[in-house]
Amino acid sequence: MTLPVFAIAVILLLAVLVLTAVWWLGRLQRNWQQQLQQLEQQLDFKAQQLQQTRHELEELRAGVIGVGQRVLQLDANINTVNQQLQALADKQQALELTDPESKIYSRAMKMVQLGADLDEIIRECELPRAEAELLYNLHQEKK
């Protein structure tokens, strides 16, 4: 049985179409594999970057915690120093209020600031002339 030429041509044409489709599908599959390989490489690179970023974040977090603890410690130290300074100021004020000589000197300084002359300060505060002159000269300069 011999096939007509037309049938042979159709079979050949179908064979060429099938081979072309197989070739095209193979090429398409290679392209997809290349794209998949590139995407996997990008994914690996991004995963490494993410891991490195997480590590850096942990280091920063630890550093911030350390700085925060140091700030709290310094704040506590400042509060302690402020309390000590307040206590010293209170003691100094108490001493000034109980020390009769400091009352005399405070009164003399106040008189200088109000414009009293040297003789008036000596007379009212009962200070020796040298002390009165010293107070007068020191507090005259502040004006």
C-alpha cells in the first residue's frame, strides 16, 4: 500500500511541527531553568543579607541596652550628687544662721550694697577697720 504524496506531505509537516514544538518547549524549559536559578541565587543573597542585618540589629540592640543602663546609672549618680549638694547647702545655711560673726559680715555686706560709707559700717557692725575696708573694697567692685 502506498500512501499518496499528499498524505506523506501532511505526515512530514506534522513531524516538522512536532519537532519544532519539542525544540521550542525545550528552549522554553532551559530559559525557565535559568530564570529559576537566578531567582534562587537572588533569594540566597537576600537571605544572607537578612541574616547579616539581624546580626547587626542584635549588636545595636545590645549597645542601646548598655547605653540605657549607663544613662540610668548616671542619672542615679546625679540625683545622689544633687541630694548631697542640697544637704551641704542646708548645712551651710544653718551654720550662717547660727554663726554670730557671719551675721555681722552679712549685715556689713548688705550695708555696702545699700551705699553705706566705711565709717558707718565700722560703727554699726563693730568691725575692725582692716576687715571693714576689705569687705567694703570687695563688695564695691561687684557694683
